[in-house]
Amino acid sequence: MPSDTARTSPAHAALALLALPAVDDLKSRQVRGASCIWCDLPLTAETAIDLGERDDPQLRFPQACSPCTRRAALAAIHEHAPACDNCVRHAPDCATGTALIRLTKVGRR
């Protein structure tokens, strides 16, 4: 289990802002992390993006593909930034916003 510091890090805060589908709408392979939580694309150790440990006992360790993670992060930054004083004043001062922006770039080369 991650330390309290890991669970309060900007990266963890950013991952927590990614809206996940309801567990009841998922296939068992999506719940297990064998396929993308959003699009159901099969994942490998090389392609899976770890979306962080969740408090939901049915969906403890969700994973996703890069394109879906980028889309979810973009949606999350659009939700987060307008309501965040740091993002509104000077975006680089917001560690969570910066972490979300980094997530919009995962898997790109």
C-alpha cells in the first residue's frame, strides 16, 4: 500500500481527478486491469498506464491505454483549472494541474 505521502502527491491528486466509469458498467477484464478501463483495449505490461490505487474495493488498481488516459487527463484539467486559484493566477504554480498536463502527454514519442 502506498505511503501517506504517495497518496497526497500531486501525481496521485491528478490521477484521483480522472473520472472512471461505474464498476457496474465494466467487464471483468477491465476491473482486473487486463484491458483499458474506458475503451476495453487489451493491455500489456508495456502499454498499461497505472491510474493509481483507489479506495473502491471493486476497482482497486485501474489501468488504461495511453490515448484514453490522455483524453481523461485533458477533461480533468478542463474541470480543475477554472476552479483552482493557483491555475487561474499562474498555472505552473499548481502541482496538480502540472501533473494533469503531464498525463495528457503519456505514451507520446
